Amino acid sequence: MSAIHPSTAGDPASALYSKLNWRLLPFLVTCYMFAYLDRVNVGFAKLQMQTDLGFSDAAYGVGAGIFFIGYVLFELPSNLMLPKVGARKTFSRILVLWGITSACMLFVRSVPAFYAMRFLLGIFEAGFAPGMIYYLSRWYGPARMARAIALVFVAGPLGGIVGGPVSAWLMTSLAGVGGLAGWQWMFLVEGLPCIVLGVLTLRVLSDRPADARWLTDHEKGLLERETAPTRHGTDSFRAVLKNPRIYVLALAYFSIIFPIYAISFWLPTLLKEQGVKDTIRLGWYTAIPYVAAAVCMYLAGRSSDRAGERRYHCAIPALGAALCMIAAVFADGSAMLTLLALTVGTACLWMAYTVFWAIPAQLVEGTAAAGGIALINTVGLSGGFWGPAVVGWTKAGTGSMHAGLLVMACAAALAAVLILKFKLTLRREQPVLPQRAFEQEVNT
């Protein structure tokens, strides 16, 4: 994790943020990597689970997406409580409960049980991603948020990079051990580490700079001023609910999330239909789009922060993703061309996703920020249900993935249009404390 601060390596201000980055970001990245892995590893389990349990494509699509129904229902309460309860306790509860639930997926034997466990997984993970965005806003000022978000949320693609080969290896190597199928071992092995991370959260994280024993009093004061609200007063959650621009952002986020999770849950199947039959080979191929996404996320966040611009850094990649989904339809019959189109499309979607989350901070501040972020995420994340479900329904009805890919393209294009038309006067992306003054205070 390199320092987010753009100053030179020997600069004391850069040293302060490097200290902050190394203390917080590796742990948050690890937690979010398992969050993403445990919500999408069902895409690999499908390769064995669907045959073993006799699930249809439509049943799988609904079960994969029903996670987001539980998530959406409980996300607002979780995040409205977060400022009062604190991030440490909130994240610890979430990690432990979702780790137990993910591991218990090995007991699924029927479609209703599959739906129930996925629904519970969504309930217990509710609030984690928007909670982390709110948590980062307590440590990083506006000029550093996009890259901070990019570095933490690169854990999503990292989960795809690690999850594909690891899930494939677990499913093939442990199949039959102890009387369990490979997919059962996969859920167990990938779920248990979250319980350990939940316990460690209470020791590793501090709720805010003022509580961090590893910072000096001078450093605490500097960071508190960097993250202080820039407007007089703070937003109320009631005002957030009445702000129509919040709902425009929520719809744009829905349109980004729809294709992200459609690809996440259906990528192994898409490549298998192009002739990639070997499970291990399939695991390595599915990692490729996420490698590209991880690199592009960081580059997009850095470019957005340096330019002080959000809309085009979000909308242009979303439009690129739409074009790639259409290209994937015309690439049908060629595994390599399909993989290329999906790789570029996945990278574009994650770029849009990363920069998107630097925008809500321009609308809401103070304690209402947690509720505002959660509201956007609550509405938008329902796309995580509809994306996989629509692809499952269209595949069951047509026997092809083409219609699903075209719907994904339309969703990404809609996101681009909404973001481009979103009228927002961004605060110039500078730290709350002017850069020169900040560096002088660090030097003292």
C-alpha cells in the first residue's frame, strides 16, 4: 500500500499518511476481500452444486441475487447505528456473523434452504461496504478519498483474483474428503477466516483519529481538521431523504451494480459455455478480468483526485463497459475474444464503481453521511439481486447468455447518462487544511 498523499517520499506530510495507510488499509482490504469472496463464491459452487442438488439456472440466479434483498433491508439500520455504536464493534459483529453463515452454506440441500442461507448472509453483511466508506471519511479528507476508496475496494477484484483459482482448487482437491463435496469444503474454508477477522477488528481498528494510540496528539489534531465538515453545520438524515439528487445517485449506482454482480455470478458459466471445461483452467481465466480491474481502479482513483474531477472519471468507464458487453455478444464462439471483452468491461465497471463513491461526500457531511451513503447503497445495491436474476431468467428462457449481456450493456449505459447529467458543483479537491499550511504544521 503506497502512500495516498501525492507529496514526495521524504515529505513529513506524506510520512503521516503513509503511517495511516499501512495501519488501516491492509486490514480493511483483507476484510473486504473476504466480503466479496463470500458473496460471489457461489458462482464457482454452481459448477458442482447445481448438478448435485438439481438446481435450475433460474433458481440459481434468484438464489445468488437474494443475498442483496437481505442486505438492502438491513443496511440502513446498520449504518444509522454505526456512528453511535462505533466502527470497531459494528465491523466485528458483521464479520463474525457472516463468516458463520457462509461456512454453514455447506449444509444446503434444497432450493428453499439455498434461498434462506443467501438471504441470511445478506442480512449479516448489511452495512459493511457503506460503513467502510463512512469510516474512511473519518480519516481521509476530500482530496484523498477517491484513492483511499480505490485501495480498499480493490479488494473486490482481489477477491476475484484469489477466489477463482482458490475456489477451483478447493472444489477439485478436497472433493470427497470427509464425505463432503468440493463445493461444501469451499464454503467452509472460505467462511471461517471471517470469524477470526471479526475478533481481530476489536484490536486493530480505532473508531477515529482521536482514539488511535498509535498517533501523536499533534497528528490526531491534523487529521481531525483534515476531515472536519467544510460547510457550516451538518446535514440531518431527514434532509438527506428529501434530497432528489441522492436518488439520482442511487439509480446510477443501481445501474453500475447490476452488471458488476451479473458478471461476478455468471462469469464461470459464460466462459464454460465458450468451451473452457477444465475447472482449474476456468479458475485462472476468471481471475484475469479482476487483475485488470484492480490495476485500473487505482489508476482511476489517482487520476480523479489529481484532476479534482468525478463525473467523467465515472461516466466514461461506464459507457466503455456497455460497449464491451455488446462486444461480448458478437464474440460468441471464441473463448479468448469473449474473455477479452469481459476483461475490459469488468475493469471499466470497477473504475466507475470506485470513483462513484467519492461523489456522495460532496452532498452529505457529518453524522448524516453514514445514513446518506447507506441510502444510496441500499437503493443501488438492489441491482445485485436483479443483475444475476435477470441473466438467470433470460438464460432459462432463451438458452443463451446474449439477452443477459445486452441488458447489462443497457444498465451500464444508463449509469453513464445519469452521471453525465448529474449537476453537482464539486468542492475543489483540496484538503480542508491548505496543503502548504498542512505541511508546515506537520514539520512543526
